[in-house]
Amino acid sequence: MNTKIRISAVSYTNTKPFLYGIEHSEIINKIDLSLDMPSDCAQKLIDNQVDIGLIPVAAILSLPKWEIVSDYCIGATGAVNSVFIFSNCEIKDIKTLQLDPQSRSSNNLARVLLKNYWKADYQMVTEAPDYTTSTDPNTAFVQIGDRTFGKKEKHTYVYDLAEEWQKFTGLPFVFAAWVANKPVPANFMQEFNKALKLGLDSRAELLKTLPQRADFDLEDYLMHKLDFDLTEDKKKALHLFHDYIKAL
């Protein structure tokens, strides 16, 4: 019988510190690890194909039973530099928002801010054929993750969603949390947290192994923009975000 704990994590750069820690710890022998797009991480947890997922926080609302099981998350206090609305006009003037097919939380964050903070009146498009290149003057689009690296300079109107959320609520933001859909042994979680911490403490070594980019500061991103501790303020933000999503 396979007693390994099944875990799904995101394959983006923002998760690499966690993966580094897991791969350099004994815990790797006690788990089945799969790397997925954020929306697939969530779906696997919903379908009970995994026991723990690093899932977008909006997807938590689709789980009948859930518990945050780690001291760490993918979060930011202020600008995160990888979750954006890129727009062809000022945000309050947009008529069309093209959503990111790889994301749930960030699409929802964009919608929450547009409704409550920017008070914009617009239509949503979910399956835009090439959603990042619209030349329509009143179109904006959500884009997340590594595909945004180096794109900030290419757009006239750029909104960092973690930064805008902080302006709106005064709180940091949690994009993804380690969530279980069933009870997980406490001793396993202690060891898992230790592995994640090892990864965070090894970011300088990890950076040496990553391909450097001329158009994006990876060191600033992993050391400063991302904020991995799941603090009380981040938990508060997560519940507030859930309330806003339910009211959309």
C-alpha cells in the first residue's frame, strides 16, 4: 500500500524555494510530488487526487473540507512583480477584461479590485484567443507568473495587484497557501515545514542555479518581493478576500 502523502505544487519560479527545500530534505522520500499549473493544483485537491496542494486561495472556496497546514505561503506585502493587470487605458476606463487562463485567484483579485476599489464597469472575457495582445484601446488583461517577467516596461498602464490590494485594504496578500483536504499527521507537517524553511533559507544558493534574465531581477523577486511567512495579517487578508469573492 502506498502511504506516501500526495502533494501538488506550482511549477512557477515563486515556488522554487519551497521545491529546493523539499528536494534537499528527507521528506522527498515520504511524498509523491507533482508540479502543476495553479488551476490544476486546485483541481487535484478538489478531486482528491492529492492530499495537500499549494493552491490559489480563491480555489479554497471550492473545497468541502479544508485546512491550511503550513506556516508558509506565496504572498506579498506591497508589489509582488508577477501578478498584473496590463491595460491599454487607465483602469477606470476599461470596457473589457481578458482573464488569465492559468489563474483563479488573480482573476478574482482583479474582479474584486475593479468592483470595490476602481469601480469600473466592464465585460469579462475568459477564452480570448491570444489574450495578451489586444489592440483595442479599452481592453486590459490579467497575467500572472513567469510569463509576466520583463513585460512591465512594454505596457503603458500596469497595475501590480498585490500593491493595489494593499492600497485598498492596508493588508498584505496571500496568492497561494498549502492546504489539505483531510487530516495530515502533525509530525509530517512539522517535517514538511522544516523542509520549506530550509528552502527559504537557501535562496542565495538556489539563485545561483537559476538562469539569469536581463529583463527581470530574480534576486529582488525571490528575496524581497515575495513574502513567504503566513502571518496573522495574511490570514486576515485571506478571509477578507474570500468575503469579497462571495460578494462578487
